[in-house]
Amino acid sequence: MAGKGGARYLLMKHKPQIIRELDVSRTLPPLVNRGIFNYSEEQEIVQHTDPRRRTETFVDLLSMKGLQLGTPVVYYGLSILRGLGL
């Protein structure tokens, strides 16, 4: 499993595909419920009317979370990539 830097690298490397394929409206609520994203961050993501922009903001925030919160968040981000077949 990749370390914190590796997970961020993978998120950024696959960002274009994630933006095309990830449905943030389904992915974000469990992360908010688990406390990985707070209300303010959720609002920062959902304020965008363009789904691609929402997903881009989501990926950017998630990649930073790995550096702030540590391994569990990073591994959750990697599980999102695996769910996309990456």
C-alpha cells in the first residue's frame, strides 16, 4: 500500500479519470458522516454547479486530507481509486 505521499501522487496522477467517473453526490455523504470532511468543506464542494468542478474540488481536498489526518484517510482515498478500477 502506498504511503501518504504515494496516495496523494496516485490521486493526482489519476485526477482526470476520477473527475470523469466519480459521482461525488454518492461519495461525499459517507465521508461527511465519518468526519473526514466537515460541513464547511462539504459546502465548498457542492457549491459548484458543474459536476466536474465539484469532483475536482473533492479530489484536491481529499489529497490534502491524507497529509493532515494520516493513513486512514489516505487509504480511503485509495479505495475510491480501486472502486474506479485504477
